[in-house]
Amino acid sequence: MSFAVTAAQLSKSYRYSRRGRGWRAAFSSEQVTIEAVAGVDFQIAPGERVAIIGPNGAGKSTTLKMLSGILQPSSGAATVLGLVPWRQRKALAYRIGVVFGQRSQLWGELPARDSFDLLRHVYDQDARVFARRLGEMSERFALGELLDQPVHRMSLGQRMRCEITASLLHGPELLFLDEPTIGLDVTAKAAIRDFIREHARDHGLTVLLTSHDTRDIELVCDRVIVVNQGRIVVDQPTDQLRRRFLGRKIITFQSAGAAVSLDLPGVTRRAGAAHATVLEVDTRVVRVEQVIAAAMADGGIEDVTIEDPPMEEVIHDIYAAAR
Amino acid sequence: MTSTLRRAEARSTLRAAASALRMGFDQTLAGWPVLAGRCLFFGLIMTVLSALWDKVAAEQVAGAIALPPGGVVLYVGATEWITLSLPAVYLRFEDDIRSGGLEIHLLRPKPYLLQTLALGLGGGLARLAALGVTAILLLALSGRAWPPLEGLAFLLVLGPLGLLVGVMLYALAGLAAFWARRTLPFQLIIQKLMFLLGGLFAPVTLYPAALAEVARASPFAAHLYWAGAQVMAPSLMGFLVGAGWQLAWILLLGAACLGLWRLGLAKLLREGTI
């Protein structure tokens, strides 16, 4: 079987000079080596949707940079779509799409359509094929009038729809997504996730995603690679991971009076601020709506927020289980 | 790679650069209030400088230094026209390199350096067009003598070439971001040299002979002086010499930009972040 992505003992270490204190330090420094990625091995099949997750500094961004060709590894090997990324970056660029949630690839002053037109030339695309793809995506993503609106006047959700469109217009075989839903509201997140999942399924697109939002991982990816301290801790299907580690929700109730008092199985109280009750809910035992209904029946609730546990906690649980 | 493939690739690279140039042009026009403000500023500067040079002419100082009295105002108009059209490309390089935004550009198949220079040049050309119209209006309102038609024709070639020299000089300052946190000090040095050796406010021929020769051979004169000189005292020979210097400096600065870019890129690919 030929894989879309392979990594074999892929490693990256950085060296920097650390100066000590005092006047002697002006004349001497110590060379420090940091191992950002320490010999990771994995393969990704064509059409697979894989999340690489881990706490900050775990090595996921470094891994993605090496796989996309913008960072040379210290040792090891990797191929992406049969190419060595850091040696054949330009050839690879025609075949991959990239979305960085916190960086725009569109030109702010101009309508998105103008940015798309420039990208058509950048990727040497036939005008008719390009127009057909834009038409399809425009319909699927309800871009419509957005296409002729200056990008800087768009909401974050609208801009992200255009960013994803821009990354797919040249028909890539593999899509790198780095925090694609960061900062978006619930509706916009759902639209982005649905689109990526369906587009990938319909076009056989391989997806490599990093995110701190566990819903991105659950709803888009069918496999999760967890990295920590430069090493792969867990590599398993999302279903399996969900059953074991993604079954928790954090519900915060704001109340004018006393703290909410609940005695339900699968619900544990966490430390909260004044007038705020923070509950950790095991959704395998009790449903979120049951918890909210019970709290509302108690009265005095002014506001409710539902969140995923921080990724650091999920990783911690996974890491603890792996040991 | 065969020569046919190489030619096809070069053509596609140039097409993408032309598209970026058009994008830069459109983007600058889209920000028309800023452009209008720049045109007003051009008018203000020319009001002050023309008053200064009229006084110089009235006191016959210009005659003593062998410059045509009304010509110096036209010269300064041309050099200011180019200076005010110059886009701050160094800031774009600094921002992309220092913020990590460069990564997304490196994941595209066309060269970032060429695309960014084309984008900047496109913006500069939009300004040249808007400020050019302003200059014609100012000249018509001032009632001054128009420059010879051949001088204007030469200016239409030397002006954009001078702009390109300036874009490349600023690109060198911007590429310093691979090694320096801020590029402003480099830009300031280049800008002051443009003013001094480029002859922003007066032709470099006013300098002592040896210094004038050095200035005329510098990239800063290729940026400003040669275009200004042709509108003041046009001649085919002067035009050809000026265009020759400009083209030579465009090639040299292009090579310098490419060299600096390759060094910086190698550092980025090795170290991951700047």
C-alpha cells in the first residue's frame, strides 16, 4: 500500500547558547540542545483524516512544519505524497493546501475574489476548472455576496470560510489545518467542521489537523496521534479515544445566590469562583441536558456555559493511561 | 529539467508576478483615502519647495551654479513624485519574517521574494499614477512653463525604473529581518542616503566634482537623480546613460536581494523560527 504520509524516526533538535550570570558569562556560554521531535514513526493512508494533538511545546507544530517542507529535520526520513518535503517543497506545494487559523492568506483591502484570482495564477490553474471549483465551494459554503466584499470587513467566521476555500481551489490531495476553528462561535465552528469532513470524504482528501478543540478532532478526524515531549504517546482511532478520554464536559452555572447543589452520578464539583459552580460531567454516565435540567429546577441560575476540558487535561489523562 | 520545461516555468512565474503586481495596484487604489492624503501632501511639499527654489532663482544663485532656474522646481517635483510613491516593502518583509506569516507563502509554488516585490511595485505604480495626475494639475495651476515633451517622455520610463530601484533598496532593508528584530534602522540609513546621494532636494551635480561622480554612480541616484535630471534638461544621451545606470543597479540589487533571501531562508529552514 502506498501511503500519503510516512515518517520514520523523524527528529528535530534545536541548539542555542545559554549564558550564565555574572561577568564571567560575558566570555562564555553553554550550548543547550532541545529535542523538539524525538524519532516519531507513523503512516497515513490516502483519504485518512488524522489529528495530531498535544500540549503546547509537544512537537506537533514542528512535525507539521517538517511534513510540509518548511523545516529540515535533524535526522530521520519522511515522504508526503511520495515527495521528500524539505527537498521538493515547490513540487509538493502544488499538491497540498494549508490553513493556519491565526494567519490569513487573503489580502485584506480587496474582495476575496481578487485573492482567489491571484491564487489561480500562483497555482497555474486552468481558468475554467478554477471557476467550477469556486462555484461549487461558493454554493456549499454559502459564499455568495461575500466574494465581492473586502476581506477586512468580514467576520472571523466568514473569513475562515474564505480561507478554507482558498486552500482548496487548486484541488490539493492533502490538507494541513492548524487550529482552523480558533476564535469562532459555535455555529461557525460547526459549518467549518461539516465542510471539511464532507469535502474530504467526497474528494478523497487526506487531512492532517492540529487543534486544541476536542470537537474538531471528534467531528473531523477518524484517527488521533497524541504527541508529548516530542514522542508519540498514543496513536489510535478517534472512536476508541473518545470512549476513553473525550467523554467529559465542564459546565459552569452562574447564580445570584448560593452555589448550585446537585447530587447526580457522573457529576463532580470543581473549584469555582463566587456565584459560579463548576461541574465536571462524565457524559458516558449522565447527559448534559439532564444536568442542566436538574440545576434549573433548583432555581436561581443566571447563566450557563458548556466547555470541553482543556486539552492539557485530556492529554494528561491519555498520558497517564499510556504509562 | 529540459529547457522547454524551464521556459514554461519561467513564463508561469512571470504570469503569477504580473498578477501580484496587478493585485498591489488594485489594493493601493482600494485604499483611496490614503492615496488622496498622499496627493495633498505632495501638493504641500511642492508649494514649499517651489517657493524656496523660486527665491534661489530670483537671487540668481541658480545661475551661479549653472542650473536652469525653473528647471530645479521640475527636478524636485520629479524626485518627490518617485519618493512619495515608494511603498514600505521593508515593513511587509519584516512583518512576514518576524510574525511567522512567511510560512504560508513558503507553502506556495511561486517564489515569495518575486511575488512580494511585484506586489510592492504594483502599489508603487498606483501611487505614481495618482501623484502623476496631481503633479500635472499642480503644474497647470501654478502657471509655470511645462517641461519639454521629450523630458516628460523620458520621465515616464525613468520614473518607474527609479521606483523599482527604490523598492529593491527597501527590500534589502526588509530582508535584514532574518537577523535583526527591527528593520527601521536599516531603512532610515537607506532613506537618508536616498536623500543625500540620490539628490532629493537638489541635483547631485551641485556637489564637488568627485562627490558628484560617486553620487551619480550610486544606486540612490538611480532611484532619483537620473529621472529628475531628464525633466530638468532632457537629452537622449542623458536618458540612455540614466537608464543604463538604472538597469545595472536593478540587476545588482536583484542579485543582492536574492542572495540575502537565500541566506535567510536557509536559516529559517534550519532553525524553524526567526
